[in-house]
Amino acid sequence: MKKSPLQIARASYQPKLPKALQGNVVLSEGHATQSVADQEEIKNLFPNTYGMPLIQFKEGEAKSYPAVNVGVILSGGQAPGGHNVISGLFDGLKKLNPANRLYGFLGGPSGLIDHKYIELTADIIDEYRNTGGFDIIGSGRTKLEETWQFDNGITICKELGIKAIVIIGGDDSNTNACVLAEYYLQKQCGIQVIGCPKTIDGDLKNEMIETSFGFDTACKVYSELIGNIQRDANSAKKYWHFIRLMGRSASHIALECALQSQPNICIISEEVEAKNMTLNDIVNDIVKVVVARAEAGLNFGTVLIPEGLIEFIPAMKKLIAELNDMLAHNEEFNALDTDDEKRQYVKAKLTPESRTVYSDLPKGIARQLTLDRDPHGNVQVSLIETEKLLIEMVAKQLAILKGEGKYKGKFASINHFFGYEGRCAIPSNFDADYCYSLGYAASILISEGKTGYMASVRNLTAPAAEWIAGGVPITMMMNMEKRHGAMKPVIQKALVKLDGKPFQYLAAHRESWADANTSYVYPGPIQYYGPSEVCDLPTRTLLIEHGKIG
Amino acid sequence: MKKSPLQIARASYQPKLPKALQGNVVLSEGHATQSVADQEEIKNLFPNTYGMPLIQFKEGEAKSYPAVNVGVILSGGQAPGGHNVISGLFDGLKKLNPANRLYGFLGGPSGLIDHKYIELTADIIDEYRNTGGFDIIGSGRTKLEETWQFDNGITICKELGIKAIVIIGGDDSNTNACVLAEYYLQKQCGIQVIGCPKTIDGDLKNEMIETSFGFDTACKVYSELIGNIQRDANSAKKYWHFIRLMGRSASHIALECALQSQPNICIISEEVEAKNMTLNDIVNDIVKVVVARAEAGLNFGTVLIPEGLIEFIPAMKKLIAELNDMLAHNEEFNALDTDDEKRQYVKAKLTPESRTVYSDLPKGIARQLTLDRDPHGNVQVSLIETEKLLIEMVAKQLAILKGEGKYKGKFASINHFFGYEGRCAIPSNFDADYCYSLGYAASILISEGKTGYMASVRNLTAPAAEWIAGGVPITMMMNMEKRHGAMKPVIQKALVKLDGKPFQYLAAHRESWADANTSYVYPGPIQYYGPSEVCDLPTRTLLIEHGKIG
């Protein structure tokens, strides 16, 4: 297989480990833990895995461990560093006992259920060290939720002599990892389950998990592109760039990219919801900045838009809910001939509030809401090109202001969406080190017989040698939430906290960034070599949270 | 102004110079030159600048030069490295005589005409060393074509004591630089004009100019993204990514990106034209690959599409010409009410051949062709989202094949367009060195009293010390071409040569890249530090042209 010069060079990078993991390790266990909320219910649902202590790894004496076979699963969307979790796990296992073996289940959790796997040998691992992607064993979105799936897992684990499964995934996958751990304890089948915190979205994050892996690299790729576009905007001086960024519900990615690149505008969905803003409010906020910059002769700028925005606008959420109710299996609607008839039909049946929202939408978007529906008849919110929607509405508003003599600028726009460009990037040094350490930590948790834990590496704004590695009981991160109509125990999804320091930093600076005096920062591409302050820098979100940036 | 860690680190990078430029320089002049074609006409049009010798710089004795004031202009679209041409020019001028001064005309050629300028002092230059963008003095698209513009230039040059103007631009801007040089010689006003070869598109290139600056960096940025997307495609295994790439008419960018990343499919416009292919032919070629990969269980892939494709499809070109003729100031058409009526009107009036082409187009595209027209009533070809057009047509064809039982795969697609992400990237070491050397070379051409020359740096696949610097008479690159109905002397635009080595390399390998055995290469982000084979690599186009890759 042909490789680029950088692929070849990166293959020999040796990820940095916390000092405590560099030699022999001993476990330091803390007090019993509690779930973040709904303690009684979580305890009842997880009688065997609830209340376990926090674990911290420390330097210790040499110790011998019996050989174990381990299985690993990649779950959900790609995130840079997944291959390093696996190589850290592999190296850790081999160091603890050279007879340890690692199996990879293929194509995500379904590999466990359907018994699709390969043994991960040193030759295979070496091909994937410090690379992006999940292609070593593939990933998948099958959810491990049913007991028949768990039982299928037992069969293959017995066949392969597997004593532990590592699940690398986001909040839902780790919730399911804990359910699986609990089930296997209850069945006394001797299979441990360990989770690892993955997702570029950055929404698996709490007191014990400072960040999920992949967030660092993905944000750096997007920020590189945003910075390049800003330099272009500031050179050509004629375009407003509207840039939508992946990240599902939470706005962590948009926020981090804004902290790195200082755009003129960055919308934060969580703020939109908290302030009960309408789409028109958002548009008017943008228009104000466009007009102010035009008055200073600057007919260009940048706007960052989080992917999940639409669902956080209360009035839009209500409209979408009404449309979903109204149009599911609605034969009367489906029988209508023209777009116009359908539009009139919908308008007549909406509540007055939603009718206004619907009427204000550009025609193309309104059509998309009513026509392009998923197999269940639901509006496909993720397909809505919010950046184009906002451009159209901003342009319309500016035209009105121009007619009134209140705006004399020119508004030309370009739209972008970045997501797939970052999910499989070559991991930054930070993610390469962090992931390798997470995998290494998982190998120790396994060898020490732990289950229902998530591998954890903290103190991440210090040099890697000072990172603190250990394990966190997954139940500790759980609460009860309504999912598909029923209350479920789940790991709390972390949205952007409006009283958190990163958002506060944005709020304190965004007016000056919107300003006529262009404050763009140009992060440039991820560097793997060269000065440490360039190559080993964590996200600005982490630096601000840890008080390293004021 | 706040800066990223990489911005700070790059500020101190010292670009590498060819050995001949490192000390004192002497000029070696060759024989009289000829234009590449139409020698008599070009000679008649450029009596004063025709036939001048090639110039090569060699190491020589120290020499003293009288002080000169110089003006510099950035013309046209941004390209990474423009700031380094200016810093090389500045450093070169200061070394030749510390009393030399450099002025920058603001906002492109219009700065010369309208007398907008700043003096570029060491403080300003230092802020922009090794940075992307053209923001140091801005750029613009005003064409220097009229004598009143030239005369306005004389006025400001006299006022500022400017003896030479450096124009950093693409083929048209360099053509105009030569017209200006000729005019100033004819007027005996003592103002020299020197050109520098700029454009990410890579279409300013010939025997003497191996590549235009910015092409290297832009292609590396796009290839980083394509590689990341390919790793994602190969991990998720469920999407076909259709990626359109900037580059105007020529397919150099798409070709270079393909050579770097080895996608499943790369369309080359020049080949489409040479083979007289229709849109359906292109679609069928893609469909064949999709079907073959699906049979091997691979329902994913990548397709690179050059921006200029549509104009190279002979049948589309004919259709567009007919539409432009038919609809310009057509009140009858404009008075029609609905899209359907307009569609029928157009269909009735097209030639049978074009009618078929028009009828085969997806409705949305057909609508765009007839409705979204520029102020002159012309179809806006550059706005056509070719990647979406191809996706729609491929999906339609696959649905037919599925119905016939000839295709059993799944086709899900994602579209991308990359352009603005690369035009202002931080220049690669190659572009930083190349541009600095070009600017430095320009300073010597000026001090030696030359005019009508383009700065030239060759032997670019050797280490920078071995590069060959000098000057090329611009008339040497010219021929007569029809522009807006009249024959004009212009620098020959370089399209992809189908008998050239880079295309031949693609042609020899693309079947295996399309193949079931995924051959993706992942270039990763541009590196400025680290191993030289990673950091200082020129484009694969150059390496192949120079026989360094077989």
C-alpha cells in the first residue's frame, strides 16, 4: 500500500504516556461514588456496578498478571485517535503479559453480535499507529441494548477465551457498555467491560472526563480551514462566509473553533435556546454586524453556525413537532398535486405561532421541511442547510434596510459545511498521546479485573508526563432521561454551559471580534514536529477551563 | 493583533534562496528569444520588448547600484506566498542598496490608477513574512488595459520617484504587465515593469516557468482534505464523496490532488473535451465504477471534479451558447409565469441536439441554467454545482440498473467544494522559498534596468540552493488568441496536456485506483518542521514532469 511521506514519518512516532503508566503500576482506589443525579434509580438499575470507587494509577512494584484475551469495538462516528486507543491497549496488554491477545470485532458492535472478528497482531497494529480513521476494524452504529445481543456476545467471548471487552464510543455507547457490564456481572459469566470516551462533538465530558478524544484534532482541522477562509475574506474583502460545523446537538466544536480563530460571529445553540430566540432574532443579530461592518467599509466577514442550531430554536422546534404530527401518514396531504397546494394545506393546519414561523421561512427551506422526510415521516433536521437558510434571510433583511436607506453596503456570500474533513484526520500529538494513554489505561483496568469503568486520563493541559490516569465508574456519570418516551439511565450529555468559562470568554470578546477592527487569528494546519508550543497544544476550551488562559 | 502559535513560529522562518542569489549576482544573457507562436504579429505589437534574451543569475563580484523606488501590485485571486514575493523583493532591494524604497499599491491594479498606496517599511514587511493572504496591500481584479490607466500610473510614479513596478499576477495580469512595459518604453518615461507568476490554478506554466506560485500550497490543502475524507469513506464504508475543486478552466488542481491522494475517480476536463464526451458519458463512467465496487461489497468511494468541467463538455458548451443567444433580453421569455412554461419555451426553441441535452438535465440544474443569469443575461457556469448535478444523474442511472437487476449496492452520497480553503493558506516551505526567490529575482532585474521580464526560478525539484533564477521576456510566452471577438496577444494559458507525463501517470494508474482494492493515500496537513522529505516536497506534478517519479 502506497503511503504519503507524512504517513511514513508518523508511523514511528512514540506517543507520550503519563509518568505513572511508564513503569509498573499500582491502583489507588478512592471512596465509593454516586451518580450525578437520580441516585436511587441508577443504583436499583445497576446493583453490581453502582457505587464503585474512582481509580487512580500510581507508580508501583512489578506484579505478574495471568494472561487474558481481550476484544475491542469501535462504536459510532469516526474520531481521530481511535487507532491509538487500540495500539495503546495492545502495547499495554503485551507489556503486562506477553501472552495476552487482542481481538477486534468488525464493523462496530454488530461484530460482537454476529461474531465477526480478527485477531489484532503486532503487524496489523504497526500499520495503524498514529493514523486517523477507524478502518483497522471498522465501526458501526448498531446499539447494544438487547439481552439476546449480550448473550450472543457471551458465546463468541467463550469461544475466543475473551475475558474483557473494550468499547470505544460516545455517551450512548458508554451507557450501553455499562449496561453490558452489569448484565455480565449479573450472569456471572466472567466478562469485563471497559469504555473509552470518544467523539469529535465534545459532548461526552464531565468532572472526571475532561474531554472526549478526537475533539482536539477535528477542531484544529476546522479551525485551520476557518482561519484560511478568514485570511481570504480579509484579502478579497468582498464575501461573507457562512460556515456550518459538524457537532450534532452541542455547540462545543463551533465554540472551540471560535476561540481558535476569532470569527466575526459565532452562534451558540445553547444560548439561542436559553434566550428563547427566534430565527428572526438570529438573523437580526447577524444583520446588525453586517451593517456595522459595512458602515466601516468592510463588506466581508465570517459566521460560524453549529450543526444543531435549528433544534435549539424553540419556535422552530415547535414547528417541526407540529409538522411531524400533522404529516405522518397523512394521505390527504400526500394526494395534493402542487407544492403551492401543499404549502397552503400546511399553513391552514398549523397553530398561529407556527404558521408565522413557517411563513417567514424561505420557500426552498419550507419545501424541504414538508417534502424531504425520513422513512418514519419525520422532518430531517440534519439535512437542513442552515448556512444557506441564514444567508437567504440575512440577504432579504439587508435588502429591506437598503430600501430604507439604512444599509449602503454590498452583501455577497459563500457557504461552507465542514465535518467529514476532520473526523478521520491524522490525530494531533495531543490526541495521539491522549488516546494511546486511554488504551494503555484500559489494559490495566482489565488486568486488575475491573468492569463498568471508563478509562480516564486527566490534567490534560499539563505536559503528558503529568497526566493523571485511572478509571471512572460509568454509573457515576449517569442520570435518568426521557428517551423515546421512556425514562432511561444514560450518561449525561454535556452541552455548552453558558456559565462555563469557555462560553464566558466568547461572550466577553465577541463584540470586539464582530467589530470593524478585524481580529482574525489564523491557526494554520496541525503540526506534528517543531516547537512544542505549536505541536502539543491542547484545545483552547481546555486551556480556559483549566485557567491557563484568562 | 493576536496570533496563533504557528503564526508566531512561522514569522521567524528564513526562506531558502538559490545559491546564485545568496551573494553578489551577475547576469548571464542568452540569445534573442521568439514568441511561442505568431512571431510576426507579437513582434509588431511589442517592438521594444520583443526578442530580448533569457537572463540567468550567477554568482559574481560585488557591484554598486543607484537607489531606486519600486512599486508592487497584487493582481487577481489570492495565492499562498504573495507576501513572500513582496518580502523577497523588499530584502533584495535593501541588500542591493539600503536606500531603495518599496511602495505597495492598494487593492490591486486600481491602486496604481487611483493613486492609493502605502510605503512598505521593514516593520510592515516583518508582520507578513511567510503568511498566507494578500492582505498586506490587498488585491483586485481591475485590468490594466487602457492608456489613460497607464498614464495615471506615470503620474503617481513620478510623484513617488518610482522607477519600476512589479506586478504579481496570473497569465492575463502578466500579459498586461508586458503591454505596460512596452507602453512605458515607447513613452520613454523610465518606468520598468516586471511580472511574477501567480495562480493556484497552475495554468501559468511553460517551458521557462515550471509552475506558478500558490499551486503547491493550495493543492496540498485540498489533498489533506481529500485524504481525510477518503479515510472517513474507508472507515464508515457507506458514502460516495463527490468533491469539486477550484481551478477555473484547467484541471491541474484536480490532477495534482489525484496524484497525491489516489481517489477512485478523477475527471479531467481536457480529456472530456478531447474525447468529445457528453454529460451522460461522464455519468456512465462513474456508474461503472460504482457498480464494480458495489459488486465487491464496497459502497463508498471518492470522485474529484474540476471546477471548469461543464465548459469542456462540447454538447453542454453548445447548449449554453444557445441559451445565452436565446434568452439575452428576451422579453417574451421573461413574461412567462411559471417554471414549467419557461421550460417548455426553451425546449421548443433549442436545436434538437441541445434539446436532448437540456431534457436529460435534472430539473434543478435546468432551472438554474435558464433563471440564474448574470447581469449580461449569460448563464453563470461557475455557479453550477457540478458535484450535485453528477450525484443526481448517477443516482438516477443506478436506480435504473437496480430495476434491471444489474446493480445491488447502496448509493449514498455527500458533496463538497474546496476552493477558498486553500487560496490563503500559510505557504508551504516550497511556496515560501519559491516566492521569496521570485521576489528577490525581481529586485535584481529591476536594479539591472530590465523591463518586460517575468521573474523566473527553475529546477524546482532540486534542493532550493540548486534552483536556477533569472528572467524571461514575457513576449516569449505569447501568442495571438481570440478574446471577446478580437485577436489579442496573450500569454498562452496552459491546460492539462493529455500527452504530458502527469496525465499519463494518472491514466496508467486510475484503473487500479478505481478498483475494489482501495489505494487511497492520506497526505495529511502541510508540515513546516520535521523531516525534509515531508516538509520540502514539491508537487507530484513537478516531480513527475522532472522524471523524479516514474
